Amino acid sequence: MLFLELQKIKNKKWMFACLLLGAVLLFASAVSFPIYRTAVLDRMLDDQFSESYTENGEWPMQMKFYFQVGKSGNMSGLASKEEGVRSAYSSIGVPEYRTIYYYSTIGTEAEPELSRGEDAEISLRVAMLTDLDQHIDIIDGTLWQDEDPGDSTLDVIVSEETFLASEMIIGDVFAFPLLSPNVKDPIRLRVVGVFDVSDPSDSYWQKDTRMFTNTIFVRSDQFLDYFVNNPDRPKFSINCNIYDQFDYMSVDASEAADISAATDRYLNGQYGPLTSRPGFMDVLDKHESSRRRISVSLLLLEIPLLLLLAAFILMISGQLYSMEENEISMYKSRGASSGQIFILYLLQSVIIAVIASCIGVPIGMFVCRGLGSASSFLEFGIRRELDIRFTEEAFMYALVSAIVCIMIMTLPSIGASRLTIVGAKRGGAKGKKALWEKFYLDFLFLGISIYGYYNFSHHTNDLLESALKGESLDPLLYFSSSLFILGAGMLLIRLRPLIVKGVFFLGKRFFRPASYAAMLESIRSARSQQYISLFVILTVALGMFDAVSARTILENSLANTSYIDGTDIRFREIWYDNSSSRQFDPSIEFKYYEPDYSDYAGFTKFTDGYTRVYLEDGYLKNGSSGRDVVSIMGIHTKEFGTITDVDDSLLNTPYRQLLNDLALAPKGVLLSANFRDSMGMAIGDRITFYDKNSSSADATIVGFFEYWPGYEPVSREINASGDIVETSNYMIVANYSFVRKKFGLQPYYVWMGLSEGESADGFYEWVAESGTPLTYMSDRTKDLEKTVEDPLLQGMNGILTMSFIVMLILCAAGYLIYWVLSIKAREMMLGVLRAMGLHSTEMIGMLSVEQAICGLYSVIAGAAVGFIAYTLFVPMLQTAYSSSAQVLPLVMIREPSDMVKLFVSIGLMLIVSIFVLTIIIKKQNMIRALKLGEE
Amino acid sequence: MGSSVVIKDVTRDFQTPGGKVSVLKGITCSIEADTMCILRGKSGSGKTTLLNMIGALDDPTTGTILIDGKSSTGMSARARENMRRRQLGFVFQSVSLIPSMNAIQNVMFSMRMAGSKENMEKRAMEVLSLVGLSNRMTHMPQEMSGGEQQRVAIARALAHRPKLILADEPTAELDSGMAAQVTRLFKQISEEQHVTVIMTTHDVGLMGAGDQLIELKNGRIEGSDAAE
């Protein structure tokens, strides 16, 4: 049987190659989804942890435990508590990265051997910090000795802060009678070194400034021997701080929910009271919410592709089956049972599925790398690679794909389906209507999709709400657009014969023989071409829809990020003030020390300009006691205008004109338009506004703006009851000199616009070289990169791109095989035409006209459907994908290059098809063709 | 007036994996204009090969074929195609109608190919009436019987007023009654429309139907007689 099957495959190698192609693509697509999703979610979790690390300056996944022991002298509880703290790793299920023990005595009297005078009282804490010596630099003296000193004097090291505050010197010895078993012979500690932290950003260090204050550090083993485990120790408390640092890099995104639940259980357990809710729970919860949204959204995007692949396999296997009907009847006539024939086809399906899985799974993994670099539709520009690995979930997907694939391929053999690309020719010739045509599924799909459109267009707030809540995309929204494309595509296929008949009727007198024959052939074979036409229409329409969706969602997000940032780089240095001097003399007026602005002169090498921007919250008085919070921005209009821009289409008054109006009015202000609308203000009105210190400024309104660099007119939030709450944000823009005069010297931001082709590297080098401490920094290039790498956006770009490429392959393969089989089936008729004197060029012309009617019509129909689909549905999809950060109005983006790529791809497919058919026609032997009819 | 056909020392060899096969081995004969010639022979005798060469579908290995005194063997492919579409009419053994066209469209198609200036519809109706299918004009090929289809094929071969009709086993798939009817139709056309008809057949019963009988055996003419 196997030999028979292999022979069969050999004899119909092109059909089997096509079937294999569909199966390979099914495996690759199915497997790539979980692999890609896992990789992108893992990266997202890593990013979320890294973000938390950057924001909080602490190891992003750690639990802090605090408890006291020894107050009663009994230390027996320590071991069990330590054990309980350590059990957090196993309970939560994340491996240990590092556990840091910081134990200290309470502050206690230290008697220096070197007298400090009569009044000098020194209180010190003796402490241990595990692995301290590996994270510090000794800046004076030495580190403690490794061996125990013979004279019962322990070596200690101290921070510079303690060293100076306690006026210590290297070699100072302190006695601690209250901590010693024998007061007369107290434990003595000798200061042998002063340390500074090697790297303040080291995750070893905790944000606990008291850690080094009045604290002296002794070797951990000595601390335990002398102050904890010493059976003769007096009664004093030990403060125990234990930091469990988890190896967050080993956490898979799929484990996030389990870890979160396990942490909850741990917190509610015996040792929960020793700690508080760790910060990583917020990271995990946020991740879980994003994970659900991303998983569902990506799956929704992938489903149409998987269905198309399944349909493709079904069609090809149906065709294969119809080609083999004679063979099957021959087997039956020779005594083969239906069961045996079924097993033969099952065997065939298993062979194909096994081969396809061997090829498809590696391709799927390769595809994931491509998806991971998708920066837009059909663009691959992200260099940050994903960690692609074959997961257990991917194996399950592969297994399910194999079962589905085998079922689909075996299905036609039991006569369950006759749907084929080419096999429908027969049905068409017999005048049989396809099921969808008979049951008017095109009208049904269109009806459902239009219902969906009206439903969503009247409830855009619901979409926004669910997007803001981080809920997953409403499946009906995505299906509405898909159903519309499918329904409209089928309707246009239904209309095609009518249109062709109309054209034929009007032009039949003028057609040359080749066109005449082609038109009639197209009318006759309209039904057999339905499936391939639908593939072309879907490829074009979905391609256009996907391109515009991906481009619109991405470009709007990028434009929004760019707008919110306002310019390329914004930073603020640490501003020092005279508050320390005022502690001694409150009569001194408070003032800031302005950083040296001339330090920025070097920026001119890589920027178009840089400028001071005052940006602080202030207020306006509203009635007798009310206040309206307002953002106050002070700018140098000329410099600001050089490095910022706002699209004039967003403004009632052009941006440059607003800047000019402000420049011409030193005491003028520009107000946000929502201010005008709510307060009923007009140009020329005077207003008084206040900074946070209640210094006031009187100004004249010179203009209003709807949008301004970095300005968010409305912020949206979900309140406790789950409703969207919109808050209007007000803004006043004034001249910097005016603000400074009224509010005094205040810390300002520096905004700079990079020159064409320059990166922010120059700025980073300046920061590194000058050691300038910054309190705020934003880099538009990085923010834009972050936007592009957003898992949802990137996943959407990747899957839409992959879908389009796969559809193009399916479409090309299906189209070509349809035409090759069509030519083969018409070989005798074409021979007759050649015998009647039809030139070979006319023959190619005839087939080209047929292709134009089938292919070109489908392309045009697809383009029309695609255009209507994206016009109707993309705004809704965009709303569903938008975030609370979306400020600018949504603009539909149709990138011409996307359309060029799309139509060039489709055009190439048609050209290749005509080229292959030309070769077949050229190779066709007329006499052999005529003989076919005699066989 | 129909075409005269002169065949001089025509041979046709084919290269096969088993070596050279000579299908025609020096055929010489002539067919007068406005006559109906029956080419008879068993399967493999070379009659279809000879007919293909007369119809400029194939070239002889040696020898010449003159149609109205002009040799088709030296013509360019385009000239031969033009000759086929204007001067010749073909009827094949199997049903050779274009399945996407109905009876009248099939007939008009040959006129369209020949660039006929006549009122195509009128002429098509005329020839379809001639073959007895005036009531089947708008029927599609698959809606007609084999005999009816073959008669449409004859009407198509005739519609553009060719000088020579080449019919390769047109009766092979028909019952004897229908075969005799089709053969009589060819004879009638030859006489009334002034067309030369060359028809191949292996049916002994039809041998007397033509004006001339050429019998082929193993690539040679076994006998050539004018019919009584």
C-alpha cells in the first residue's frame, strides 16, 4: 500500500507539491503563533521588570522581610523565620537570584578608647550585610581581616558618612558594653577601613538610607557568633532585614499569573506578616492584563489566515480526489473496500502531514524571527531579536495542526466535500451553484458586517473604554471587517458574469476572434473560477485593509509619541538651592542656583537649537476660593519654534503665527482652546495666573491653540465604577522672560532639536563626560523605538505581514495551478483552435484576456472592497487599539509604498502566471492535442 | 470553386525512442477541385498524417503538396495559419466544438477567424439549416447529441466558404445511420457549395460515397479510383 501511495505521489507530484505547500504553511503559521506570542510576551515581561528597575532603582523582583528577634534574649525564633523567608523561593516558584541579610543591633552606646571629650556620646549600630565586601571600595584603611583577631577586638568598616559624623579615625576602637556578655570585658570593635559603594546602581543596594547611618559593619560570621548565636548574649533586639531577590530573568510570561497567585498565597500564609505586598505584583498584574489583550488580539488576527489555509488544503485535496475518481473506481472494481480506500488516503494524509510538520515547524520558528523584526506592514526594521524557542504550547499547536491537516486532507476521500479550486469547473459546467451562491451567504455576511459597523460606530466609547481597560479586542469588531471583505468579495464574484455578459453584448461585433473566444470562455467558466477569484479578491482586499490598519495604528501611535515628547531631547539638571543656608538664617531669601547655561554651547554641533522651557503647574482663581489647575509654559518663541512643530491642520491659527503673536506681546499669553471654551475668554482679555508659590502674573490673551508640543488637552481614565472619565487639561504659554520676571528663577527644562541625520549620542556623551546629574530626560528616538516595539503593535504588524505573505503564496500557487490545470483540460480545444488557424500570439492573447477577466477583475474588485473596508472599519480598529495616551485625532494613513508593494506582488503573480502559460502554449503539440480527442 | 490538391512523393518519418518510423512512404496522387475524396485505410495506415499535411498542420519529410498549384511546405507558420483560417475547413473525429459557444456562435467563430465580410448571423443560420439544425442554433454543445455536434462542426467548417474541407474520421463516433447521413451531407456540400472535400474513414460501407477513393496501406497508396 505504501508503494502504491508513493507511486501516486510521484505521478501527481505538482498537485502533491501544492498540497504540501498548504500543509507546510499551515504548520508554520499555527506553530509561529504560540512561539511568537511567548517570545514577545517574555520580552514584554523583561521590559516591564527592567522599567520597574529603572523607575524604582531596586531589584525588580524582590521581597523585603523585616522582623526583630532577641529582645527577650531568646534567639530560637530566628532560624525558623529565616527558613520561612527562604521558603518564599519554593512557594512562589521562582529561583533565587540572591538573598541579602542585613542584621543590625539597635543603636547603642559605644565607648571610644580614644577620648572625644566629656559631652561626646556616640551611639552606633553594629551590623552585618552579607557579601558587603564584594560591593564596596575601601577608600581609606583596609578591609577586615579574614581570620579572628587574637585580642577579641573585631575589625569593622564604616561608611564615609558614619566615619565623618562620628569623627572617627582609622584604628579607633569602640567598646560596646551593652552588647557584651561581660560588661567589664566588653566586645571591642576596631575601625580598620572606610568604604564607599562601588556602584550605586548595583541592585545589591536597597533604597534604605539608614543602612549606613551610624552603623559599623562587622564580618557576617563574627556578627552571628558574637551578637546572635552567643549563648551568653544580653537581652537586646536584632533588627533583621532579609531581601529575597528572585531570578526574574528566568520567569516565563506564561508563569506570571501562577506566580502572582502563589505570591498571594504566600502573603496570606504564616510568613506573610513579615513582609508587605511586593512591587513586582503590580508588574505581574499589569503584565497579565496586557497578556490577555495581546493573546486574544493576535489570535483574532491569525484566525482568518488559518481558515484560509485550511480552505486551501481542502480545495487542493478535493481536486486531487476528483482527479483520482477513476483510480478509485478501478480499485473498487478490483475488490478494494471503501475502508481500504479510506486507509490509503489516510496514509497519504499522514505522509504529507509528517513531511509538512518537519518542514513547517522550523519555517514557523524562522518566521517568528521575521515577525520579531516587523516594524510596519511588510517592513522589517527592528534589530532587537526575540528569544525564539520551541515551547510545549507550540508542540500542542503542531499536534492539533497535524490532526486538523490529516482530517482536512482525508475528508474529500469520504465524499464529505467537493470544494475545489479547479474541480468546481465541473460543477460550473453542469451549471451547479456553489453553496454560498445558493444560500446567499454573500448577502448574509454583508448584512452581519454592516450591522457590526453600525453597532460599533454608534458605540465608539465602548471600544475606547475597553481599550483603556486593557480588555481584549471585541472579536465581532474584527470579524465584522473580515466578514465585510468576504461578503463583498463574494457579491462581486456573483456579479462578474453579469458584467462580462454586458461587456460581451455591447462589444461582440468589434471583438477579434481571440477576445471573442476569451469572453465566452470567461462567461462559461465563471463558476469554476469563483474560488480562485475569491482568493485573489481576499488577498488584495485583506492586503489593503491590513496595510492601512497596520500603518494607521502605527503611524498614529508614532505621531502621538512624537507630539507628546514635543521635541527630540528634553532634560532637566538637578538644581541646587540655598535651603541649607536658610536653616541657619531663615531671613535669607530662597533661591535656586541656575546651572551654567554656557555648558550647553557644545550642543550646537548636533542640534538645530536648544532652549529653556519653563513648565510647571500653576493655577487660576475661579470664584472666591476655587482654583483651576493649569500648566504654565514659558518659552523663547524663536528658539522654541526652531525645534518644535505642530501640524497646522490641528490648529485654527497656524502654529508659527501663534508663536509670532506671542513674540510680539511680551506680556501676552496663549491659552489652550478648552480654556476659552469653558471660561468664555477672547483674544485681548486679561487674565491673572499664579505659580505653585502663588506668585501672580497679569497677562493679555493673544491667541488660542488646540494643540501644543507636549500638551494633552484631555486625559482619559477609567474610574472605580469602570466608566471613562475625561478631564480637560488647561495650558498657558507665555514668554520665558515674562514668566521669569514674574515667578523668579525657577528650574527649567532644556529642549533641543537634533540636526538632520544626528542622533542623541552627542548628548549622551556630553552627560557622561561632564557627569551632569539629570532629574529628567526624554529622548524622542528611544520613545519612538519603544512605540514600534510595543508587543501589540509589533505583533499586529508581524501577523498581518505574515498573513499577507502567506496569502500571496497561496493565491499565486492556487492561481497558477488553476490555470495550468485549466490549460491542460482544454488542450484539445486549444489544438482545434490552432488547427483552425489561431496564431500562437492570438492564443496567448486569448488566455491573457481570460486572465484579465478573472485576475484583473478580481484585483480591481479586491481593491474596491479593500478601499471600502478600510474606510469603514479602520477608524474603529484604531480606536480599539488606542491607548489612554492617544492625544492627537486619529488620521487614516494610506502609505503609497504599501499599495505599490501590494500591487507589484499581485502583478508579479499575474505576470508569472501568464509567463508559465506562454511556455505551456509554446510547448503544446497541436497534433498531439488533436489526437487527445480520439483517445 | 474548390481547391485542387496535388501530392508528390510525400514521405513522413517520425523519430521515436525505438528509432525512425516511416508513416508515409512516397505518396503521389491528385484530387480534383469540387470533388469529394475518401481516404481509406486501417488504423495506422497514415491517412490522418496525410490529411494533416494537406491541411498544413504538419510538414512532409520529403515531397511536396500543392493546393491550387501552390506548395504549402515552404510557407511561413503565419502564412500557413492564414491559409487554414481562410481557405480550409476542418472537421475532426472527436467532438471539437468550443464548449463555451452555442451552435451559432461556434459557426460564426470560423467566419470571424477568416475575417468574413458577410452577414455572419445570416450565413451561420444558412449553413446550420443546411445541416438540418435550424432549430438547435442556440443550444450549447453539451446539450446536443454526438451526431448533432458533428453536424455543427461541419457547418462551422463550411461557414466561411473554404475551398477545401478536411474531415478526419468524422463518422468514427457515430452510428451507421448517422455516419451515412453525415457522409451524404459532405457529398451534398461538395456538389452544391463547390467545395473540395477530403474525408478519411476506415468504414468500408462509406467507400462509395465520394467521387474519388484513395486507399492507404502501411504508408503507401494501395489503390486510387474514381468512384462509380
